[in-house]
Amino acid sequence: MGIFAKIAAGEIPSYKCAENDEFYAFLDINPLVKGHTLVIPRREVDYIFDMEDDELARFEVFAKKVAVAIKAAFPCVKVGQAVLGLEVPHAHIHLIPMQSEKDMNFANPKLGLPAEEMQEIADKIYQEFSK
Ligand code: 5GP
């Protein structure tokens, strides 16, 4: 099993932001901004555009709910969405609360946040998602 499938299965710890039977959301370990979240299918699939139409549609609807929760927890202009997948071969959507387009630049230095703060951020998003 790959690292993200293990995270979704709870075999590797993560800062959980949201979940359902099929999908899981957790904080990116090297966030560009506070609230930078990854959304993944629990099942292992590398390339997002290899997903069947129905699954991809459900994935995006789940990501939308997570984005709404992120925006409520971390007021921003909009939540940006990006798909790269160059590092980890398990489909994932980056959700990033943006104040400006600069926040979507993956070449920016990453925030090194203490574990306590990461937990607080994830809990805030999880609470909003659960409302
Ligand atoms: P990508 O595959 O989209 O190019 O980049 C993978 C993203 O996953 C990066 O932003 C990286 O910080 C994040 N990442 C890689 N390994 C882990 C991990 O073990 N835990 C978490 N929470 N994030 C990870």
C-alpha cells in the first residue's frame, strides 16, 4: 500500500480534516498557507484522470464540501484547487485558501508549523465540515 492509502486507512498518522466512506482529507505536511489540505480517494489510483467519470464526480463534490469548510475556518478570497501528483503517485487534490494568486505558487517556501498548530487547523476544518 502507498503512503496516502495508508494515511486514509489510519495506518500512518495525519491531521484529518474530513472523511466519508470513499474519500479522505488531511493537511499537507508542508503547507503553502494555513489550511492547505489534500483530498484523496481511499482506493489506490495514481492519476486523477484515470478515475471513472462517476467516481471523479463524487471526488469533486467531496472536495467542494471540504473547500466550503476550509473557507469557513480560514476566511479567504477563494479556495484554490490544484492537481499536480508529481511527487506522490496517489490521486490528490490540493485545496489552498487564497488571499491572492501568489498563494498558489508551489515554488513558494513551505510553512513549518508546530504539531499543535497543525492539529488546531485540522480540527477547525473538521468542525466546519461536520456542521
Ligand atoms: P504532488 O504529488 O501533488 O506534487 O505533491 C505531494 C504533496 O503531498 C506535497 O505538497 C507534500 O508536501 C505532500 N506530502 C507528501 N508526503 C506527505 C505525507 O506523508 N503526509 C502529508 N500530510 N503530506 C505529504
